[in-house]
Amino acid sequence: MKKVKITVLRKEFYKDFAEAYLTEGEQVGSCPLLNVGDTFLFEGNAQMPEGFCPWAWIDIYQSVNAISAGATFAPWNREDGQTIVCCTDGIRPVIFKVEVAGQV
């Protein structure tokens, strides 16, 4: 199994959905747990990296595990050994780059 680097690429926040559906409305803001540029290292054994969001981990674990096992997402991705995924929070999703550690 390969080590996998997880990088936060972007945080989104949909104020209109927050106002329409959340009890706290837009005051809830974007994801408070992760920041753009944060990086995490997955070293195997299904263990979530320290400091990672548990809900996002559930959402992206399959892709992380696949990359760790050597899966390819070609021809959809330009580079082998990486993919772009996001958590499933429909109001404040976070987008991640998942890649074999050491690749740029």
C-alpha cells in the first residue's frame, strides 16, 4: 500500500441554502474544521489522519484507499495516482486532492 497525501483545495459555502435549510442560517459559515492548503498523510490501516474531519473521512475514504492500493482514475484525470473528491456536505462542501504521497 502507498502513502496518500490529502490536500484541501477549496471550501465552498452556499449562503442561500444555509438560510433556507439550517436553523442558524448563514451564521454557520463554511467548514470550521479544515482550511485551504491543509495537508494530511494517510499511512494505511484505514486510520483517519489526525486532525481530519470524521464526516469528510467517511465520504472520501474509498478514494483514498483506492489510490493507496494503486488504482488509476485515467482517463478522467490528467495524472495517474491522483483524484479530486469532496465531502458530501451540500451547504459547505470541502474539495480535496488525493494523491500518492511524493507526487506533485
